[in-house]
Amino acid sequence: MKKFFKIFGGIILVLILLLALLPYFFKDQILNRVKVEMDKAVDAKIEIADVSLSMFRNFPKLFVEIQGISVVGKGEFENDTLAYVGSLYTAVDLGSAISGKQLNVGAIVLAKTKVNALVHESGKANWDIAKASGEEKVVKEEQGEASDFKIIFEEVRVEDFKLEYHDATLKANLLLDDLDLNLNGDFSAKETNLNINSTATGITFDFEGIKYLNNANLGLEADLGADLENMIFTLKGNKLTLNDLEFGMTGNFAMLEDAYKMDLKLDAKKTDFKSLLSMVPEVFLKDVKGLETSGNLVLNAFVKGEYRDDHMPAFGAKLKVADANIKYPDLPETINNIKIDAEVNHPGGDLDALVADVNAFHFEVANNPIDAEMHIKTPMSDPEISGLCKGVIDFAKIRHAIPMDSIKIAGIVTSDISFNGRLSAIEKEEYEKFMAKGDLKLQNFEFTTPDFPQGVRIISSVLSFTPRFISLNSFNSLIGKSDVQLSGKLENYIPYALKGKTLKGNFNMSSNTFDLNEFMTESETKKVESADTIPMSVVTVPANLDIKFVAAMQKIKFDKMLIKDVKGLIVVKNSVAKLTNLSMNMLKGQMTMNGSYSTKDIKKPNFDFGLDVRDFDIKSTYESLSMVKKIVPIAINCDGKISSDLKLKSQLNEKMSPVMNTLNGLGAFHSRGIIIKDNKAFVALAKALKNDKYKRISVSKFDMNFVITNGNIVVKPFKTKIAGHQATIYGTQSVDGKLDFTMDMKLPKEELGSDVTKFLDKIPGNSTIDKLDVSVKITGTAKDPKVNLDLSKAIKQAKDAALKELKKKSKKELEKKAKDLFKKLF
């Protein structure tokens, strides 16, 4: 018996070891198989950190976990992670798998997942990664009994799910901080009850710069009667909450072969007006919890019918608010007599049958009423719109009803605008078929915030509306201390507002003084005093604008630079800002610009400019313009005037600075004379010549031509005088700032230093040499130049002079000996 227990114990031990080790034998095969199958399905980079298999964690079930799944896009989304799954795990009943009839698993859990969904301006989405399937193969099913193999699971859980959605085409952003979902029931039964419990927190949604949801909460508790065989789900007890709004839902939902069939109704369970205010964006209403409110609401919605690719079900929604009031506890005035009557109806089928009506939107503040209406029909094919906006807003009184915190606002806005007609009438320029009339007036409007302490003051402005255009009859304003006057027209504004068509306009803009320094923050101002440039970011030029500005600005202040008499034409069109004959007086000279700035590819903005510069002060130019420092760093510590003809084009980085290896162009610099002092290159030259005279030198009139290729500058040979001596200069500056310049000069021998002079004194004939040919080689960088003297030409000059002197002496010696010989003979 003792021997039996030893043998039995040994067998159990072996089985335990097999259960522990067996999963690891197949781990690599499973991991590779998962990767292969995923690569077949999607066109993206799939990485899996690990696969865990264990017989002990959920014994007797096999625990299976895939960890660290990342999906990274390709092409334009190459560096964007679409999704990361921290863990996907379940437990498999091996006994059920061995039976061959069913596979029993426990809960299927998706944990610690983050999805980053992106849509570029081109409309391309980063989740469009499914590989094309090609031609489908028709496979004939073999005759016989259908397989009754089943996969049985009890529960699906989603834990710690995060979502970021950014859509550049819609200018929409959605953030979801945490989603948890639990779905359980008997999924093996043909008919069962399913229980859903889900919460989502930190929901933020903004559209076109307006935040409609900020840190909102969503909850769903529902019991579903599920016919899993026919995929029909019936709502039983349920509750849907969105912030303080609570809804009840009834009806059913069915998944057909090529459609979804729905019959659902939704009604607000809470009917107090305050629950609706929890949905008002914080930009419009603050401190909802402290409000005193009255009034009731009716809010319901329905959807009924089939949804297919080309067919919408019937749906609708109604919102009614009557005699509601809002009062902040610390303010004297009340927003009262609030009335809202709005509904959306669609009978089913084509979306063009949708009708949306805001029959009434009314409120009063300090006896100042505001009324608005809006009605829309046939929105898809040819929108028929009508509406009005009428009322008076006295911002000084509104401050007593709505908390403005640190915002200072004053002035009166009066509006009386109405419109009625079809969009096609505007597009066909049949303006007599579209009615739009009225005006919007601003008087003594002032607006100041802590982030914008300079403030805006619109002394007076009148906008008149017609079907054809909005006329800005006057716009007299102060932005900080800067005055701005505008006049002109905006055309095509209705198609722009309704369908995103191109907005056209012509404006005259003028200013006596515009101080850009006012709009730099205090921290930025400090940086400018010690840095080269003001921190900037890419300025986007909208694609659907066609606006012309005729500018006439007398003074523009920017940092330490004063720009005067700015005149010219600026055209904004198709994501390009084009400048035509934009002239200005600056840097003690005059400049005219022609060219363009483009953001057609927002990741690669670029400019293409031609500059005609006349008599710029070199020192002021170097200190004020960062591009000059990059292109001509040797200009540091120079005094004098310079003119230039430049043609430059380059990509720009996210800070609006040129990407130097994309910089191309050509041009010329002209000067009537400059003085260079304490320049590192000439300090090094003075040291090489042992002559302090070259630390401060004058350069006479010169004309220099150069070519820029991918950031590399090639200076063609040009002649000038340096410190009164003839010189020819040429060379290159590489894209990474390395110098390789040569100055061929004729220098008096006494300026070459005592060592060279002592050497020359030993050479016969040196007295006949006035100047020597010297080449000065400048290498290194502008910050650390290396200067070397090439005396090879000077040495050759000395050698030639010595040979000439020796020949001359030899000739005289021969003549003397001949005379002596003749005397002796005769």
C-alpha cells in the first residue's frame, strides 16, 4: 500500500508539472498565430507585448490573457497610436472543449484601453485600416448536418476605457475619461434576459470652438429581453442619465440581415427646468448648482422604422419650456419669462424630409426682451430657411443677472433681422426670391478679461443685412491702445453658414497706430528681451474664405521695431494668404513684399516671397529679424546700410520658423559701405595677422550675388575693398551653419606681421614688392570661426622677385668681369 501511494503521488506530481509547463510550450505558437491573423485583417502595425497562459489562476479552467496590444497607423498616421489595450483576458473550460460540442468561457474582459481616433482635414480617418478583401470566393457548403458547436460565455466587461476623438473636418473634439460596462446573461439560451450597467465620466465635447459638454457624466441601467436566435431586444426596466437629466426608454430593437429595425421612445422623467440647465455649455451658463429656478419642461423623442444605408427610420424630438426663470443668489436681476418651443420631425426615408422648427425662443433681462425663431425644411437638397432675431441687449444690465466673474463688458447691441427663402435662390443669384433684411448695431461696446486686459472697445458699428451681402457700414474700434477702422462687405454668407461654402469679402482696413507689443503676455515680453523671436504657432488660413483687405496703416509697433506707412493688398483664398505690393518703411529703410503664405498642408506650412529691400540699417536688421541671423550670421556687429533683392521659399515649423533644409532662393546684397567691428571672424583675422587694425574695418561699396539650395548658401565671387585694400570674396555656408569662405586680398607686406616681414627681409629683391597676394580662409561657424592665412601666392611672389634680383646681380657681375678682362687685354 505504501508503494502504491508513492506511485500515485508521483503520477499526481507529474500531472501538476504538466499542467504548469504545458501552456508555456505553446505560448510562442499562440502569440505568432494571433499576430498572423491580425496582420491579415488590418493594414496597421500590430504589436503584442505578451500572452499569458495558466492552469492554476482559474483551475480547472485555462486562463488566457493577451497583454499590451497596440495598433499604430501607417502612411500619414505612421506615428499615431490608434488603440492600446492593456489586457484582454478570459478563462476557458478545457473539459467543454474536449467534448467537441461547446466551449465554455467565463467573463470576457477588456481592461485599460485607450482609443485615439483622428480625422484629418482631407477626410481620412486613422481607423480605416481594414484590408481590402478582394474578390470574394464562393464556397459551396457540403451537405450534411449543421455543426452545433457553441461558444458559451457569461459576461462581457469593459474596464477603464478612454477615448479621444478629434475630427478636423467637423472641427469637433470628444474626450471620454473613463467608461465601465458590464453586460451579463445566459448567452447560450435562445431567449434570455440581459442586464446592462454602464457609466461614463469626464465626457467633454466641443464643436467649432464651443464647448457643449464639459466633464459630463452618462449612465445606463437596463434590462433587455433578448431573443438571441432572431436578434430582437426588448427594453424592460431601464434608466438613462445625462448629468441631472434622467430619461426612461421603452420599445424594442431588432438586427435584420441588412438593416436595423427600431421602435423606441424616450421621455424625460425629471420635468424641472433646472435639470435642463445641467446641459447648457459652461461658456454660456456657470454655477448651475447655485441657481434659483422655476418652470417645467417637456422633453421626449422617438425613433420608429428600419435603418439601412439608403433609408432612415422615422424620428422626432420635442422640447417645451414655459414661464421659466433663472436667478443667481448674489445678483439682483432675474432672467425671466423664458419660453422655448422646438421640435424636429422626420417621417422616414430620405433625410431631406426632415423639418426642424424653433417656434419660439424668448427671454427677458431687466425688461430687455430677446426673441428668435428658426425654421428649416428640405435640409439636404435645397434648404428652405426662415427666421428672425429681434431685441436689445444692454450688457451693463446683464451683469446684474448673469455672473461675469472678472469679465468687464458694457455697451448696447440692437438687432432686428429677419430672413425667408431657399438657398438655391442665393446660389443662382436670384436675390429677389430671398428675403433678408435688418441690421445689427453696436454702440460703445467694451470687453475686457484677465487674459485680455488690453480690451476691445467698439465705439460704433453697423451691419446691414441683404440677401446678397452683409454690409459693414462702419467699424470704429480700439483694441487696447491700437485703433482699427474697417469698412466693406461680406458676400455668400448664407451658403457659408448653412453649407460651408466660400465666404467672400472686400474690406478697407486702416489704423493710425497698431501696437503689437500690447498683445504679448508679460512672460513673452520678458522672453523677447533676451531671446531672438516671439513664441509663435502655426496660423491656419481657412480654405473656405475669399477675402480681400486693402491695408493702410500709418504705424505698427513690434518689439523694438517701428514700421511705418504700411500699404498694399492682402488676399486670403484657398488656404493661402497672398501679399501684393505690400510696402512699408522699417529698419531705417523701405521694403516691398510680394508672395504668399500657405497652409494647404497644415503640417507643412510654407512661404514663397519676393523682397525688395532698400537701405536697411544692418545692425537693426540683424537684431530684429531672426532669418537674417540664420542666413547671414556674419552680419553681427556691422554698421551701415544695405539693399537687397531676394526670392525665398521654405517650409515652416510649428513655431513659424523656416525649416532650413527646405529653404531655397536667390538674391543679391548691395551696399555703399559698411563698418565691421568686433566680429569674431575679423578678430580672428587680426590675431592671425598680429594687427589689431582688422578688429574694426571698413568695407567699401559692393554687389554680392548668392544662391540658396536646400539651406546651403553659395556666395558668388564679388570684388570690394576691405580696410582700403582690394579683395575678392566667395564661398559657402552649409545648412548646418558651417562656413567655408575665401577672401583673396592684396596686403602691404608690413601688415602681414613682424614674423613675415623678418622673413621677407632675408629674401633678395623684397624691396621691389609693395603688396603681396594673400588668401584668408574662414571656416568653422559664425559663433566659432577659424581663420587661416594662405601665403602660397605671397611666397611665389617673393620667390619670383628673388630670382629676378639674382639674375640682375649675375648679369652685372658678368659685365664687370668682361670690362676687367678687356682692360687687361687692351
